[in-house]
Amino acid sequence: MLERMGRRHVVIGLSVISVLLVLAVLAAVVFSVAAVRRAYPEYDGSVSLPRLAGDVEVLRDEHGIPQIYADTAEDLFRAQGYVHAQDRFWEMDLRRHITSGRLAELFGEEQLATDAFMRTMDWRGVAERELPQLAPDTRRYLHAYADGVNSWLDQDSGGELGVAYTLLDLTGAPSAPEPWTPVDSLAWLKAMAWDLGGNMSDEIDRALLYDRLTPEQVEALYPDDPIGRHGTILSEDEFSHTGSIGLVDDADQPLPPRVVEQTRAGARQALRSTAAQIEALPPMVGSGPGIGSNSWVVDGSHTTTGAPMLANDPHLSASMPSIWYQVGLHCRETGPECPFDVTGFSFSGLPGVVIGHNEQIAWGFTNLNPDVTDLYLEYIEDGQVRTPDGSEPVSTREEVIEVNGADPVTITVRSTRHGPIVSDRDDQIAAAGRAAATQHDPVPPADPDEPGADGDAGGEIGVALRWTALEPTRTADAIFALNAATNWEQFRSAASLFEVPAQNLVYADVEGNIGYQAPGTVPVRRDSDGRTPTPGWTDVGDWVGYIPFEDMPRVLNPDDGMIVAANQAVVGDEYPYLLTDDWDYGHRAARITELLTQRAPLAVSDMDAIQNDTKHPAADSLLPILQDMPVFPGYYGDGQRLLHDWDGRQEPGSAAAAYFNAVWAELLERTFVDELGEDLAPAGSSRWVEVVARLLENPQHQFWDDVDTPEPENRTEILNDSLRAARDELTRQQGKDPAGWSWGSLHELTLTEQSFGGSDIGIVEWLYNHEPVPVGGGSATVLATGWDPSTGFETISVPSMRMVVDLSDLDASRWVDLTGISGHPRHEHYGDQVARWANGQTLPMRWSDEVVERATEHRLVLTPSDPERTPGSPS
């Protein structure tokens, strides 16, 4: 909402670059072939690196995917740092500038708001506190990885690091990167936690909706019982728990209804502005709510091989290059000192493998999406914040933001017992908070003689954020523990460390076992469900503990031999803790389960096909009604006739899919925007599929009426208007003849690099961005190519990679990345997997030494530059 998905097309502004003669000199000189290619890495030969204990081999296949072989764990991660830097250093450098709130020093004043918001949350400060609390081995691996990155940096400079540094140099921005540090790696985990961070946007939206709608209407937009139609990941008999601290009901004081309502009224503008700030963050950071993902695992009773298979495709914002980096990490001899033999998807900037398999187990992730963020409305006056025990000082700190092309800017960050005050980052928010406090007297006076007791409050309302990721966590420990785990017990032990972001983990092993574990730090609240912002001057909504790991849902070898985790509810009402009320409504999960059952026994090719299923989730509810409606004569009936034999599949070449989705967009706009407004227009997620399905059952529901017209409308009128408007829209976009319509060309994916790809300078955008690709699928579909009906049909979120692991023969496993290994524009591996990804194809996920060797096209040997070192000597 608030253009939540559409805003993901916004890239980092480049105001400084744009005013420099539109880089005319750059077009003539810098973009010569030699200037671009001089940063391309060497994949062959030999390179000396300091601090290596022995030789390390980097073998690359025809797509540049590296398999790294070393004798020590430190050498393995030192080499991974070097290889990541070879291919993706600009992406790594950009990410650390984002997470530390330092974009303005590169790109100018346009990035001040983003930097201020990041400094307020202080992700880097949290990472700095986190590092010394990690396990000694983890710290050693992080330092070794940083050594590898810095070894690469020491070999090159300026444009040799990447064409981005030539561009930066032209703008006067700092173009000499600082050395990499372990904190840089840890800070990126905060960005991923933010993008998968719970229900904060829903929390804001619900609060804002109460200003416009009745409580009954708001509830209709958040249908209850997401469990009833599509079930849960685990059934009641598939999990156990030790006890319950559940919802704590011992608040010290009840909250008067007038205070609840006045607080909502007083803080709505502040919440709206907070939401706008969140939406303005760079796309690679995300907006806070997890977009979704698919994962499933089946045991040997469902497969052609008699062994388990595991599939995973995380859904994230589309980006160029992809957020993932494929890699194999192999200790030549595994043992306690070097326990890693793993292949999978990593993040550039972070050592280890995040999703993948080793010799014994495979694992995948989807977003559990528990409620781990809360917003608190704080009453602040004269530097004091009201608490249940009286007033206490607001803590403050100053942050200096360097700005390219302008003077530094100093901001003051304020925090309360709940966390940083995120509403301070916008003057409009601060003004709205002060006005709200004055007009609505939101604070119940503790003493009749206290200032403000007569209703003339002189303070302001601020919005504070509490989030589990703003405390140090052990997630980095979990990554290495997962990589080295060899059985279910070790896997669960590793999962217990995966504290933020909370995820669904699916598991399979070569012994034939399959399992599910939900890890993560999930708070327990006092007398609150966390669905709306809470007044901070009471103890209502305060966190009183966390769900014990032993009580987090899990199952090993369920009776049906199948686990599907696609963001739907994990457990039912019998579970004693509150994870969230904002589950996905389960349309993808239900479709995956249906296909797994239909296609059994399953081969790897069947798993691939299911990942690429395109059936529209609204086809079951809306399509039959449209097919039964009278067909308009002539022009307006052309689209309707396409639907009569359509099966609901959104293939790229389908004219019927193009028309149906145009109808869907018109239907959402005509049904809801008159009540909700453009800023809260439906974004087309699974929730809206469910909302519409339930409205279709009630043709006279009040949402069918257009409040802007004098006469009441009903379902039939809105559907007819939507059918006609969709015909006009497709005529405008794709021509009068339906034979020329196609969903893929309407729903194109344009992969845009997140910095220079949005420069509005033609030659720069040509260099960095990928040409549009027609794709099928859609929002809430198994092939989840998300789009926002309120802003257009283009694809804005995607399955960021796909992986299928065959535990009977690991070399038979398959994978594909959204883009490719390289982050260097126009490199042969910059976008060489895009076509395969778009066509639903995958690559061999090579594993064994013999298969890797046969596929090797490039061999780089990293050798010690200090030959006196011996394996195991300190790094």
C-alpha cells in the first residue's frame, strides 16, 4: 500500500551525476569498450594472497559459477571474499553504504532522508555490538572473509574496481573504497531482516484505515480465519510445546476507550509519514513486509527415486544483479577443523552459504513472517517521555551525514524505552505529532495537578519502533552451523541460532528424513496482539519475553511425507503462542499441495514444473462468475469471449490472461479506491484475492457501491464496468485486435541496477540495465511475479532464484539465478541466466569433484604470498 509495491521501481537518486553535463564526456570517452572491460576479473592463472595457509583452487563453469577448494576453513572463506569482490564489489560497497546510512556521501542530497532513517535505526551500530558476541569461529571466518576482500582491493584501484568508481570520480564523490570489515558483512543481515520483518506495514495501514472506514469494513479487508480455507503447514498432532506464556493479561492499568480513539486520531498523520519514509527506502532493502517465498520437501514415498527432494524459490524485489550469488565451498578433507563441503546460494558481502545443501542434508527458507516489529506512540514533552512509572528522559545522540556536493548535515536521533523514534525523520511528522498532542490530549494524566491535566497538552506524539533485529543476534553463527550440519539434531541446533529474521526452514537428508523447523526470536506481548500501534505511556503491548525455541513449531517425518511452507499459517488456534495474525492466505500453498499430489511420483522435472505453475489464484472464485455473465455485443465482448475456455493459467503468450488481469486491476480500483483512497489502494496480494472471493459471495455488500456516485451500485454493475474498462485498457496498450494481446508483454520484467541504472542518462542505463523480458505468472501465484494493480502491470517482485535438490543424487540437483554471477555491466555473466530463469529452465547444480572438474572452463589458483605460513597459524 502507499504504492508499496510500485515504489520498488524507484532506484537510488543520482542528482549529482545528473547535473554534470549529463555525462557528455562520459559518453564519448569513459564508455569505451576498454574502460568498461578493464574491471572484468581474471578467472584463470595464479594470484598471490597474503595470509593464506596453502593453495586454494577456484574452478568456474561455463556460467562463471565458482567452486572453491581449500585445506582450511579460514582459507576457504578468505577465497570466498576474494571471489565475491572480483564479481560483485560495487554491489557490496553500495550495500554497506545503505546499511550504514552513507548514501548521500556518494549520491548527494536526494539520499539524505534515506540516510537519516538508517542512522535512526542504527543497523551498523547493532552490527558493531553483535560482532564480539559471536562464536570465536564465526569471528575468525568473518575476519578471513574480510582479508580476502581486501586482498582484491589491494590489487586494483579506481576504474579497475568497476565502472561505478569511474562514475563516482566524475561527480566528486569518494571513489576509493574503504577496507572491508566483518561489521560490513553483519550489517547486511539487518537489511534482509528488514525486508522479511513482519507486519509493520499492515500495522500502519490498519491504524490509518480506522480514520476512513467502520470497524466492520476494516475487518472485511483483513478477513479472519486464513487457516480455514487452506490449512496450516503443521497439523495439531505434528507439534508439541512445553507450556505457554502466551498473551500476558496483567497490564497495570486498562486503557480508556477515549484514549485509544483519540490516540489513533492524533497519530494518523505521523503514521502515514512514517509509512512514506519506509516506502522510500532503496528497493534492495525492501519495505519491511516479507514478500513471500515457496518451499516444499517430499519424502521418498512421493518420488521416482525413493529419496527425498527439496525445492525452494524465495520471492524478493527484482534487482540487477540478483541478490544471490551461487557458489560451492569445499574443504578438501572435511573434519572438525574444516567441516565445510557445501554448495548453494550466498550473499555477496557475507561468508558461507545461506540456502543449499552439503553432503548429508539440504535446506531451504521461506518467510515465517511473525510479528517481530511494533510501533509505539510516545508522548514527549520538554525532553521527557511518559511511561507507566512517570516521565523519564528521552535519550539522544547526534549523527553527522556527509553529503556529496553540499555541507554535512547533523541530525539528532531520539530514543525511548521502546526504541528509536522513527517519526523524527520528517518535519511533517513532527508537526503532525505536535498538532495531534495539542488537539486530542492523548495522554491520560496521572495526577490532576500535573501539567496537561486540563486538556491543554503541550507535548508531541512520536512513533517509536521496537524490532528484534535492533538487538544483537547470533544469526551469523547459524549460517556456519547450518553449512556444517549433517543430521536433523545438528540442523535444529543450528536453527536455534537463527534468531533474525524468523523463517520457515525445510529439511531433507540422504538418510530419507524430511522435516520442518521454525526458528527466530518472536516476542510475547502484554495484553496486546500487536496489530495496531500501542500507546507507549502504558505497559500495554510491552514485550515480556520471547517464545522458547523448544516451543517453536517443528516436525520430523510427517505421516503424509510432505511439507509445504509458502508463508501460510504454520499452526492453528490450538498453538498457545501468538506468532502473527497476518499470515499469507495460502493460495500458493494450496496449489503446490494440489500439484504435488497430482504429479506423484515426482521427478526433478516435476518439481521444476510446479515452481513455474502460473494458475491465477482468483480463477476459482472470479473466473466462473465472469464466464457466466452475458457477453457484450461486438467490441466489448471480444475480451469476454477469450475467457470462456481459459483455464486460469497466466502464460506469457496468453491473451486471456492479459484480459483477466486487466479486469482484476479494474475490479480492485472500482471496488475499493473510493473508500480507501489512492494511497491505500489494493496491491493485489493474496489478502486481496481472499477479500474479493468473500465479497463475490455477497452481491449487495457495501464495498460494491461507489460512494462517489448518487445511485448505489452492486456486484453486477461493478463487474460489467470492469470488463468494459479492461477492454479499453488493452486496446490502448496492445491494440484493438485481441490476437495481438499477450500477458507476457504487458507484464514485462525490466531488471534495473539499483544505483546508476536509474540515472535517466540513456547510455548509462543501457550499460547497467537488462532489456525487458516477457514473463508469466503473477501475484499470489506459485510463479510469483508480483505486480501492483494500482500502479501498472509490470513485474516488480520475482522468484529471486530456484533450486531443486535431489537427495538420491546430488549431481542431479538443479538451480538458476535471476541474473548471473557478475556484477560488472555487460560482462558475459552479468545477465546470462535471465533467459533461462524467464523460460522456467534451470542449470545443473554440480556437486561431486568429478562432475565439477569435467565442467571446469576456468581455473584460478590462489597462492600464499607469505610461504612461511603453515595451516592453522593465526590469521
